[in-house]
Amino acid sequence: MKKLLYLLPAVLCLATLAGCSDWGEDPGMNTLELESADVSFNALGGMGSIVVKSTGSSLVATTGDKWCAASVSGRTVDVLVTVNNALLARSTAITLVSGERKVVVPVTQSGVQIDIDRAVTLPAAVGSTVVKPVDASGTPLSVRVNSPAPSWIEAAISGSDLVVQATKANETSTARTATLSLTAGPLTAQIKVTQEAR
């Protein structure tokens, strides 16, 4: 019984110290939460951003690949992604660290693509024009009339549109055709153009 009486104060003291230690850990642990992330890019790349909520005194951002760069300004991480000239999409991650906390943010970028209606029909009249929108993931476009290039058609790019124009009327009773090569980065799409008969 006497041994228990001697041990009781020691046990109470240890319990008190342990309780104080647990209580004191919470204020010292900072938080790191993701508020927003604009890090999904088309093939052209560009700037994006990540915004975090943190109680830590510092924020460090590192990236997993050279084509993706990150810089910290306060609680905002500016993300710069270079052009992706490949057909395949790619992905990486940005790791954010503040004190003991860490958040990993995935970054994605699409590859070069050409999304367009592959058939164009022009009326028989001279000056007839058809405009076709092109989705090429922001990649610069170019177009040419394939050889042997007929004299009755012209093609050009205007912004993100393909513009096809009949420079001569079709005075025959038979429709005529030509093909265009539409290029975005390493990708080329063949477009068939038909001018209707009169």
C-alpha cells in the first residue's frame, strides 16, 4: 500500500506532463490547404496558377519536369508550361511544402490535335466561301492546296478558322474536287473540298 502511495504522485506528474505536451503540439502545427488550381493546359501551354491557404511562414514549390516551372509569390504559385509539340498528352506534378505539410498538385497538358469537319462543300458560284472552325489545342495552323493545285480554289487560316473560297465558278454539269493539307505542329489533316455543279 505504501508503495502505491509513493508511485501515485509520480504517475500523476507524468500524466500531467503528457497532457501538456499533447496540448502544446496543436498550435505549433501549420496548415496547408488547396484553394484553387488552374493547371490544365492545351498544347500551346502558357500560364496557370495555384492558390493555397497556409498558416506556415514559408511556401516552397517544386516541379517534376523541365517543361513545367513554378514560382511562389505569397500564397500564390505561378505555373508556366511550355509548348507541347507531341501528339500525346503529358502530365507532371507540383509539390507544395510548408513546414511539415505537403500537397501534391497534378498538372496536365494535351497533345497536338486537329478537330475539324474533313469535308467542305462550295456552291458553284464564284466567290462562294465556307468557314470551318478548327480546334487544334491552341497550336498554330497552316494550310495549303495539294498538288496539282486547281485554279478555282483558295484556302487560308483566319484565327482558328479554315476559310475556303471558290475563285472561279463551276460552269460544268459535274462537281469537282480538290484536297487541302491542314497542319498543326507535327499533325496534318487532309480536307476534301467539293465544288457543286452549276
